[in-house]
Amino acid sequence: MSGPTPYEAVKLARDNGRPTGLDYIHNVFQGFLEFHGDRRYSDDPAVVGGVAWLGSQPVTVIATEKGHTAKDRSRRNFGAPHPEGYRKALRLMKQAEKFGRPVICFVDTSGAYCGIGAEERGQGQAIAENLMELSTLCVPVISVLIGEGGSGGALALALADRVWMLENAVYSVISPEGCASILWKDASKAETAAASLKLTARDARRLGVVEKVLSEQNLGKPAFYRGLGNLLRRELEALSADPELIGKRYARFRAFGTNTLKEQP
Amino acid sequence: MAFLNFLKPKNQLEEGGRTAAPVQEDPGEPEKLCPNCRRSIPVSRLWADHLVCACGHHFRMNARQRIALVADKGSFRELFATVRGGDPLLFPGYPEKAQTARNASGEQEAVICGTALIEGRKTCLFVMEPGFMMGSMGSAVGEKIARLFEYALDRRLPVIGYTVSGGARMQEGLLSLMQMAKTSAAVKRHCDAGLLYIAVLTDPTTGGVTASFAMEADILLAEPGATIGFAGARVVEQTTRKALPKGFQTAEFLLEHGFIDQIAPRGGQTALLGELLRLHIGG
């Protein structure tokens, strides 16, 4: 199997031509109604969310959105959320829980925004709260990584029962450029860093971080969205019938890294 | 508010030091330069004041020193001491770096967990170790923290945690990132059982640790002047190309913006934690 190199995958994942969160929402679901605002400070255009139909099933959908045109991309801060984006997402997740709707997230972000206002308004606290609350949310949650999965800013929408990943999406604790500049004081070693970080979909699958890698053969075409919709519907049926949902979600994340420890008491 | 007197700093040094006695000169004794007031302080004096300068500057402290400071004498029982990280991604240079950290710090990993008495009250305690890759969180750190919250949940004990961390340990890639989820889920279970978790944020607490268990406590305390944030200040400066506000990401900045409960000078921490434990008996 020869696919793109890890750094080529990073570039593909960042490509402006890729379908964005809203493309998925509009094509996989029917009748999307967008709900705005975190009810605390503002509405973050880098995160969109609301309700929609998946066949006959009402669902809550949440996505990071990079935008397509230059103007839209700038307005959406290139998909890098502020704390308000995470708080809006959490509000919609709790609303989904109240009304017994499953939650589906589409994640495509270079990461939570590194800005002054974001720090002043508790970027770390916002992500932490989402992680805590998602870990016990009483409805099924599926997250699909469709492009860049940038660290904690992506994880805040991906503590889910099932995490899927597009074949050229990436998921990483740090950008390869950031990693290279910290470790080797040389951002041009990003290619080496990308390979070392094991950030491709295949790596994530091997590490057990994602359950499914989705082919990009028909990316953006009706057949692609139809196929994804069918997969989501089938998976949600199974998850909705599972009385051990929360316990299994805990076990899913509890196990990460445990078998890599050297001495197990 | 006389009943709150016990919360006040134990000595004048903690209050900002304007009235502190002049440092006794003892020629020949090793000294340490305070990065804040630029004075040289005899090491014995610094130790007597828990590594707090007369000007109020809090020097970094290693985990064992903190345990000795906060736990009742001889009460600390270490848990999960043998848990140690591997090299799951075969990351270039990681085993060597981890070994250097083990040699330098004398610890197996970047967090120490256990139980202790604080003013006679039993609690679970974790203390992160700045000397071990600046407290970065890999699988072992995540495992030890998660295991401690589970241990505390089983025995219905509170958890007190001292954080110091540069964030997730990038040499363990995605598995490090997943520790944010793992620790948060363990904190949530402990939280939902009505049990108390107090975090003391110390310099520096950043990145994936801030964005997970550091910020998830019921009560958030921070040492004076500690850097606390999600993104590093330099990254914020480069991203925004703006001058950072004065005191950006300090404990005082977080207090002002509503993200911590109190600034807790080191000398008063034991009394404060003891009182908080008494206020939450049964939790």
C-alpha cells in the first residue's frame, strides 16, 4: 500500500478544496437548522451546530467550519475556535442529551485558537469542561475527523463512542511544524516530525484511536455522502440500543496508552 | 473576618516582603539570585521560607519537596510508583530524553501519586514534577492520574493535585492527547460521586494539562505569579502579532478573569488545604 507520505497527508488535510464541516452537514443530513451562540458571550463562526434529520432520526450536528471563500474563511477564523465555540458545542450537546438525540461531530481544525481573547476567556477551561461533560453524555456520540485534527481543540469535539477518520485526514497532539521547531529548533524538519508523530489515519487506526478509516474515493460526491449517512445511521442504531454506552465510552478512553507502560504493577 | 486569620500568610515574606527583615549576610554560603527582585538570597534562608523570596517570588519546587511541605510528617504513602512510560511511537531521541529526566529528577515519571494526611485529614494527593520533562503528560502520567481518581472514588477520598506541566508529551503523539480524555473522564466519575477535588496550579501549568484535569477541580488555587494558560505566550504573540497585555497568563490574570478561586501563597497552603478538607467532610 503506497499512499501519501505523512507530510503529504498533512497538506492534503489542509487543502482549501476539501469539503468543510458545513458541506457534510448539508449533504449527509436533511433540513439542517442552525442554532447560534453560547448564551454566555458570543457566537463563534468557527463552530456551527444545530439539529437535522438523518433519515427519520432527529440528530444534533456540530462541526468546526473553515469556510470556502477568502472572506468566509477569515470570518470563521480559518476554523480555529475560541472558547465560545466549545461552549456553544457543549450547550448543543447538553440539549441533545435532554431531548434524547444522538450527537454527530465533524472535526476539521488546526486547533483551538491561540489568541489573547481566547486565553482571557478560558480556552483551556472550555476544552476541559467539554471533555468532562462528553465523557458522561447520555446519548450516542460519533465524531468524524474530516481534515485537520489539531490537538485538544479537536479532541474537545471527539471524546465520542466512535471516532472515524477520512483516509487523508490527520490527527495530532501538535502540528508537525510546531513539533519540529520545539524539538529541533527548525520548522523545516516538519516532514520528519510528521512521520514521527504518527498522525495519519492509518496510524490512528493502528493505535486504536479511531475505529474506521473512510475512503476518499468519491470525496464530495453524492455517493460519498450517501455512504457516510448509511454508516452513521447503522452505527447510531447499534449505539442507541446499548445499555452500557457510558461505561464503554469510559473504557474506550481509559485504555489508551496503558499497554505501552513498561512496568505494570 | 477574624476567623479567616488562619488563611493569612504565616510570615511577612509571603505578603510581599516590604517589612521583611534584611537578609543576614553569611559570607561563603551559597546564594540564589531572585529573578524578580535581583537580590541574592542565602540558600538556607530560601529553604526556611519554602523557596519563596522576600519579594514574594515563588521559586519552582520539586514534587518531593512539595509533599514534604504540605503533607503531615511521615504520612505520605506513594501509589503506582512503578508505573513508567514506554516509547510507543519509537520517537527519535525519546528514550534517551526520558532516561536523562529520570536521572536528573530521581523520579520514574512526571507525577507522583499517593495518599497523605493534611492537618490530620486523609486525602489522595498528586504532585507533578517539573524536573521530569517539565511535567509533560504522556501515557504514564495520564495512567497514574486516572488511577488515583479511581482509587479515590473507590475509597470515597478527596483528591488534591499540584499541577506543573508544559502540556501533552509530544513524543507519545496521539496517545498523549488521549490522556486528556482519559484523565477528564476519571475526574468526572469522581466528581459525580460528590467527592472533592482541589487543584493547586503552579508555575507553569499550560497546554493539554490546563485543558484537562488542571481546570476540572471544584476549587482552583494558584501560586502567586504562576504562568497558567493554554497556548504558550510566544505562540499567542506570533499568532496575533499583538503586544500581550501586562501580566498575561499569570495567576493574578486568571483570578481577574474569573478562572481561579484564590491565589494561595506557598506558606499558607497547608492551612488553607486543611481548612478546605474540614469544610468538605464526607466529600
